[in-house]
Amino acid sequence: MQSYRKPLLAAVVILAAIFTVSAFKEPKKRKQVITQAQTKSSTKQTPPLQTQTPPTEKEKEKETLPKPATDQKIQVAILLDVSNSMDGLIDQAKAQLWTMVNTLGRVHCDNKANPKIEIALYEYGSPRNDERNGYIKQINNFITDLDSLSENLFALTTDGGDEFCGHVIFKSVQQLKWDPNPNSYKVVFIAGNESFRQGSVSFSQACTEAKSKGVIVNTIYCGDRQQGIREYWNLVGECGNGSFSNINQDHKIEDIATPYDDEIFKLNEKLNSTYITYGARGQEFYSKQEKMDVANSAMSKKAAIKRAETKSNSKVYNNAGWDLVDRAADNEAEIEKIDKKTLPDSLQNKTTAQLKVIVSEKKKERAAIQTKIISLNQQRQNFINDQKTKDATTVVTLETEVERIIKEQVKRFKMNVQ
């Protein structure tokens, strides 16, 4: 028996040793597996950890702004004939700008966001302008400053000259910075008369340029429709489904008095008192605002009231470049960035905290006034509609045609007029 004990004992010792070694090695393997799994898990979790980085001030500011649908814009180029026979057209453009702007201000994208609105202005047909340039002049590039646009319209004067329609369309499409986004509504309105085939730049050449940038061209003939066709203004079909229409440019818009007019004028004055100028040119722009109020009032009551309506829509009438209330509307931290020396004298010695309180109060005051103006204007419009129902006469003007065309065409770009 003893002869078997030693080998048996040795076998037991060897098995025990193997078991012991395995027992120590296995946890090590498991630990390595767990470590690898943890490493993989850690790697997968890295992106979420990175997204938790605190947002910058700029990102915070962006989060407070409306989210536009892929940054959609509405870009409008207005091309006006300023030859001798176009005094009526220019007067209609001055008076009816605000109806167009108010229509644009009611446009919403599919996600209910508001597209940014930019408007450019050209004159053509004036011998004052360079003949080599087709008697064309860009009055302003795409801008959002509606007071400056109105001022530019009021500065237009008529004079005898040649009207090169193809040339001014081509020039505007080439010169302006059109948005490359295919979902933006990019449109030209050209208004005038005389043959559309005058000048060295053909209508077809202008159309090709417009199509290449996704720009719709609408022609508005001043005069008889059949005469407009004889003078080729209906050829706009070549320009990406644009519209051809005609107007009576000499028609005087009737100023229908309503019980709401005087109150709207008073509220407009109160609205102006809510602006706080800043910057080197703040006072200059504030003076321009008042100047254009006076100019539009002199033109007609309707123009002045439509302008007041525009001023009550912060989506289209925004003066963040010179008004502290508009600048701080989405982020009061903007107040800390301005040079207090450029503020009105009464505010220059205020602390930042005091300024924030003052701006907040003005913002609330402005919103209340704007709400009243919008409400009164709606009542005014209802009153006018009732009067027009009694008098069924309808005259087609620059105002009615531009409004109709915009309402139809924005639908192609997933936008609607509310």
C-alpha cells in the first residue's frame, strides 16, 4: 500500500497546484474582460459627456431666438421706372410700401418660424444715371432698415429717359447677394411701361441669370393690359413662373376716415417714446424714424396708419442697431456691451442694473402699445371693408397686385400668409 501512497499523494499535490493556479488566473482573465468592457463602454459614453459642456454665451443667445426653417429668407428687389410718366407709380410705391411689408410680416414657414425679410431698391429710366450702365441705379442693397427704405422711396424723382427693363433685371440679379437656400422666396418686382425689349441686354439673358439663382421675376405694367402685352411685358413666363399684371398707376388711393384713426396716431407717438438710442448714429436713426412718420402722414392717413401697423410688428420692424430695447429684447446681457457715453444724457450715469430695469419697463410699455395699435387697426380695417362692400368698385393698384402675388408665390416655398 505504501508503494501506491507516494504516487497518489504526488498526484493530489499536482492537481491541487493546478486548481490553485487556475483559481488565481481565472479572476485575472475576468478582470481583464471587465476592464475591456468598461473601456468600450467608456468610449461609447464619450460623446454624451462632450455634449454636456456648458454652452457659450453666443449659443445661449441663439437658443432664445426663433428657429427658422433652414434659415429661410424673403428677399425682394423692387425695380421702379422713374421716367417722366411714372409720377403716379412712385407715389403709389411710397404710400403702399407698408402694405407690402405688413403682408410679408404675416408670412410664416411650415414650422411657424418667421423668415428674415430683406428689400432692395433700384431705379431705371433716368438720364441722370450713367448711360453706359443702362440709366440704372441701385438705391439700396438688401436691407432690413425700413425707415431708410422709406426715405429712399421718398427721395425718388422722375425724369425723361430710356427704360431698359432687361438690363435692370440682369443688373439686380447679378449685383445683389441672393440667398443660395432653395427654400427662400427670392423675387423681383419690376414696374413701368414702354417696350420690354429696349436696351443692349435682352430679356432672355436676364431670365437666364434669374433662373440660375432661383429668382422669380414679376412684371407690373403701368397702363392697359393689352398694351402691356404688345410691349412684351407678359414674357415674364420665361422667368421661372413669374406673374404679369397691369395697374392704373395714376389712381389716387381713397383715404377713408374711420373712428379709430386719431387714437392710432396718438399711440404711434407714444410708441416712439419707448425707443432708447445708443451708438454713434443712434440719434440720427431716431430722427429718421420721426421724419418718415411725418412724410407718410403727409402722403395719406392710410400710409401713416399702415406704417404704424408695421412698427407694431417686431418681426419686420426691428431697430436693434440703434435702439437698446430691440437690441436687448432676446438677451439683456447685450446692455452690458454698449458704450454708455452714447446713451441719452439722462441715462449715461445709470448703473447697468438700473439700465436693465429701465429697458425692461420700456419693453413692456412698447408691447402694450403695439397690441393696442394692432387691435385698433383691425377694427379700422373692418370698418373700411364694410364701406367698400357698399361701393363695389375695385381698382387694381401696385398695392393690390404685389399683395396678391406674394400670397400666391410664398406657398411654393413652404410658407403661408397668416
